[in-house]
Amino acid sequence: MADSPSRPDAVGQEPGPAAHPGMPRWAKSLAIAAGAALLVAFVLMHAIGGGMGGH
């Protein structure tokens, strides 16, 4: 009885796609890479003295 469906009317039905599966892995990777690139650019600009108008 371990293979019996939890609802009797769901016999033979495949589970449907998730309503909102979330952000794809490639989009998360791209966002992390873009954020890291911006952080590195920010640090480099300040290290060479060209960031924030000389503040």
C-alpha cells in the first residue's frame, strides 16, 4: 500500500509543474557575478583615488 495515491481521485494523474519554481540557477549565477564585478570595480576606483569625486 506504499504506492497508493494520497487522494483516490488522483489515480493516473501526473503531478503538474510548480506554480512558481523560483529563479533559475543561471540567473542567480549571473546576479552574483554582476554584484561581485560591481564590488571589485568600486573597490578599485577607491584604491586608485578616482571614486566618489575625491571624498
